[in-house]
Amino acid sequence: ARAFRAAHGAEILADFARLLELPNVASDLPNIRANAEAIAERLRRRGATVEVLGLPDFPAAPPVVWGRLPADVPGGARRTLVLYVHYDGQPVDPARWTFPPWRPTLLTAALEAGGTERPFPAPGEPIDPEWRLYARSAGDDKAPLAALFAALDALAAAGVPRTADLVFFFEGEEEAGSPHLARYVDRYAERLAADAWLFLDGPAHQTGRPQLFFGVRGYAGFELTVYGALRQLHSGHYGNFAPNAVERLARLVASFEDGEGKVAIEGFYDSARPLGEAERRALAAIPAFEAALLDEVGLAAAEGGDERYSEAIARPALNARGIAGGGVGAAAVNAIPPEATASFDLRLVAGDDPDHMLDLVEAHVRRQGYHVVDREPTPEERRRHPLLARLVRRPGYPAVRTPIDSPASRLAVAAARAASPDGELVLLPTLGGSLPLYVFEERLGAPLVGVPIANHDDNQHAPDENLRLGNLWYGIDLLAAIVAAP
């Protein structure tokens, strides 16, 4: 793989750039379908059987690219692996980008490091791994597609057999919340049977080391509104008489945490499944990087004090996404706000049921003395209950976690060590982010391993998304090692 990419780096980049030129927002169905066809054609050229799948009952659902490429090793396949990639990207505001988001632009280094634009290399020209390619989805999540195509080409050119039957499942609406994912999995479950699923998404570790993750956090959300008077009241005439909804909400929000980084909701941590011994060893082996991370993001201290980052994200979390009530700045008026709303997300770990966690939140609000409703209260309810709150649930999905010492995990670890420039890895029992991977675990029963390749500073979901080319080279090596693993 390394010899192939050294000889064909310019061609790999040129083909990647052609793929990045296709706008890929999930709601843009014509372009999403063009992306699916372009990816399908690249798989067909490499010998795969490919179909662009849809849902007859949901014709507007972005298609899934499904493919199969049998092993060509004597004696037959050692295993069947499903490779997951999503080919859609986040929406863009071109005015906030330095370069047009769908005009791939090559720089000599990251913009923040003084990188300057340069032409794409000519065939045979050496490629600096510190070069950065700027475009929407360069890191999240078309990079694994480019790495996969190059890895398959490298093995074919060297005559190295593929030891695994490969199944490809490339989704077109992950960034839109995967609303049709469960339907796709149910409809095409027979085509997706495998010994393991490898999820090619996400970044390398903040230290720059290659990373594997063996679980993702689940998700749930809610919005909480508290009420005062039926209408806005003059703060001079009614101050000290009419309760202020913003002040009440602030106290209620503050009651959710203990002031030292821990959630104070009764039972919030009780259902979390403890980490095993192998997971704890993996966490202990992660190099310390917290001081550098604090400096990078401009913080004096972490919320949990000296707690390690990897330990913190192994717990369920509650996050206040925003608070609205009254006005500030030019919108401020001398009045008592009649209502205020806060929006929250919950990040769940293995063992946490989303509905149960929202039940705990509601019970906590009731313990603070509030009468809780799930809809807009009537004027009579507002007159009857001194403390009144509306809690609107945003149900989510559970977390998943594969044992770090399972056969699928060991296969991925061995391949990543072979591909890593120095053999050093970060093994993360649970990724901080949330993905609906429970769909695959519940319906297909196969273990799941996350195999990210993008650089951690790729501006994922943000303007000026980019990919460090050294990370693409690692991805090529990694996928070649996985596909040809003994």
C-alpha cells in the first residue's frame, strides 16, 4: 500500500478531488444521487457487485450504495466485513469559507499554520503528508472512500489477495440524522450479515495518534419551559411581586449539576455499564494531552478538575444547549419575562435507556417543587400551580459498546498498529460523540468497531473543513491491512 500510494499519489488525489466537487447535502436529492452513482461506478471498476438502493415507500430518501466484493484468497474468505461510510455532508454557508466548499483546494499546510494554496501535484511528484485538502466532506466523511479505493487498487497491483468478503454500506443522510437508516437495515438485512461492522467515520485522537473506538454514546434531549405571569409585566410596578421566569429557570438549570462537573440528578449514573478490565487498561495507556487541549480551546481548567478526558466521556453527560427568555442588548426591556426555555442534550453510555434517563430528569424537576406538563399549559393551570414547567422530550437512542478484546476488535487493532507510522494507537472504549449504531447492533447482532482516519483538527461540520494528507495515507495503509489480514 505504501509503495502504491508513493507511486500514484497524484492520481489518488485527483480522483478524490473529483468526488469532493459533488455537492452532497442530504436534502439536495439530485446531487446526492449523483454522489451515489459516482461512488457506485468506482466500486464497479474494482470488481464489486453494486446496487444503489432505495425505499419504495419513501422515494425521497437518499439512496444507500450497497456492494459486495468477495475474497480472492485460496481456501475462501476468513471473514465477512461490512464497511460503513456516509457520503453526505453538513450544509454550508459559502460566505464563511476561505475557499469555495465544493472546489477542492490544496494548501501547503493548515491555514492556521500559514499554509498557502498550491497546484495539485503532477503524476510522480512527491507529496508532503502535511499538505491539507480543503473542501466540504474532505474529512467527514469522503476521506475513507478515497482511502478504500486506493487500498483495493494497491492490493490488486501487488497481487496481494483479499482475505475477507467485503460488503459496502454507504449512507447518504447521516448528517441529517439518519431518519431512514432503520428502514434500510430492516429491508436489506439479509445483504448485511457479517462477522463485524467497521465504521469509517470520525477523527484521529487529539494527540495526533491513530485511534480506534469500540462504542459510541447514545442520545436524548429535552426542552424545559418555566412560567410566570400570563403576560410581560413592568419591572418597576411589579418587581418583587410577580415571579421572574428567567430567574426561576436559572435556578432550576443550576440544580442539575453539583458545581464540580457532576450531574446532580438522582440515579443519573446508576444504569451505566462499568468498563471492563481491558477497557480500563486502554484508558490508562492513552497519553496525557489535557493541558494541550485546554490551551487549544482557551480554557483555564476542565469542568471535572484533574479528571482525564477519556474518563470524563465514559460517563453519561447532560449539556445545556441554550437558554431563551426576555431580551439582552438592544432587545432588553425593563419588564419581567413571563416564560423562559432551556434546551438540553443527554449523551448516554452503554446501559442507559433514553426513556429512563428522561424519566430521571422529570422526577428531578418535580422534586424541585414543579408541576410538570408535556404541552402548553392552560391559563387555569398557570393560576393554580405556583411552580409550573413544561418538559418536552426529544427521544433518542441507546449507546453501544463492543468489548475491546473481541475478535473483531483484535483484528482492527492489529491492522491499525501495522498502518500506524510508529505503531502507537489510542484505543477508546467509547467515543464522545453519538451515532445511531444501536440500529446495527439490535437488528444485525454483529460487533461494531470505529475506524476513523481524519485529523482531529479537520473543522468537521464547520467552514474550511480539511484533510491532512498524511491521514489519508494512513487510511490507505489501514484498509489494505484490514482487507488482507491473515
